Amino acid sequence: MEVNILALIRTAHLFADVLSELKYRDGWLSFGPEFAKFVIDRKIDWWELYENAAILRLALPAVLLRPEQWKRLADEPNKREAIAREFLALAEDSSELGKSFEAEAEAALGKTPATTEHQKEAMERVELLFAGFVGNLYNYLAVTVFGHSLCQLVALAKEGNDGALITAAQVDRTVLNLPYFQQRVARAQLTGDGDFLDKLSYRLRNPILRTKLRHPDLRLAFAILQDEGLLEPGKRLPYGKLMDQCRDAGVYKGDDVDAFRKTLTEYLRAQRTRKDF
């Protein structure tokens, strides 16, 4: 898949407002009461998406798809990539993306004329888009803070790695709804595994961050690129070109290539020194 890196970086803006909450809420995220009520009332189980990275990535482009199309794409990588490219192109113009979502939301809520079938499909798209928004935000935040995506952490946890399980739960407590996570907690309870329960309890009480996240938009953009494998040696753009892309996308304001290189190097060094789970 030929990726439009500028469009990919611009997707960081989809999460920027929520991510900024980390600065003001002592490391905790807040989505607002109305958003939370809708997600809970509609039983939007975004944590299930962490078990399939390909499906998680597809959840945001759901605004472009009919529900049955989305379900089929998990097994159709070529079509999946085409949809992803279309979504990234749409994301380059946030106003167009906003219009697309607004139209679906109004149809879903019955605010515009729509058949029963159209309204049902629109609501499914809105629900999937919300699941994708929440899931991808936490997934990229895990990359930013811990150097592993939530999808990676969940996969490692299911292989029996308790460190990955506990870290995943700190990023997004709802992973405890996943069957394996429930079984592990139940096993710890029944066997008196106090060490595991103490570590889990400690992480659940603590926010994702203890200090303010420097350059949050830029670091989130780095996390998105990293998750796509575009910060790997041989795949990464030269520092100057990548800085220009970040400037054009509005996630970086400087014009000093050395300063940009230092920021990226610090980010990558932090990823390499994260705990291996």
C-alpha cells in the first residue's frame, strides 16, 4: 500500500482535542459526559477491536462503508487498503470528513429524512466510528507512552504475559472485559495470586501519564507513523522532509531540522528503552 504520509499525520488531529486533556486532568483522559452516555447507552464495545489490529484500523473509515461491506473487509486486504486510502484522502480535508460524519449522525438520529433501513445502517456506522475513535486513540496512546500498541499488549497478554496485561489495563481499563483478561483475574482470585492482583490494582489506580506529554500532537503523529512501520530504518523519510510533512499537517511549528531530529530521536530512544513485555 502506497501511503500518503501527510494525510496519515493529519489523522492525529482527529484525536488532538481529547489528547490535550492529559495536560489538564493529571494524566487521565476525558471524553465528556454526552459522548460517554451515548457510547455506554449504545453498548459500543470498542475494546473488542484490540484483538484485531486490521479491524481496528478499518473502524475509522466506517463512515464510508455499509455495515456488510465493513464485515467482509477483514478478509479482503486489497479492498481494505483501497478504503484506507480513500479515508486518508478524505481526512486531508477535515471539513469534508466532518460533513460525512454529520450526515450519517443526523440520519442515524432521525434528524434528516431516511428510510428505516438507512437509519439503521447510519447508526451502525456511527457506532463503529465511535468505537474506532476511542480504540485507535488508546491504541496510539499506548504506543506513545509504552512503546507498544494496545493490540500488541492484548496479544502478548493472551499468550500469558502478565506484564502486558497489566500495562494494557492501565491504558484502557475496559480491556478487563475481554474473556482472557476476565479469566486471568478470576484465576488470580481463586488461587490467591496476591502479587498479580496487587500489581494490577496499583496500575488501575494510576493515570497513563505522571508528567505532561511534551509536544502531544507531534508525538501522537509519531505513534501513528510507528504503528504503520514508517519510522523503521529504510522506510522513514529524511528528517527534513518528515519535518516539512509535520509542519504542513500542523503538528509541528518549528523550522530547525536539528531540533526536529532531536525530538524524533528522543521519541525513538524512549521506545527502544521501554520495558520488554
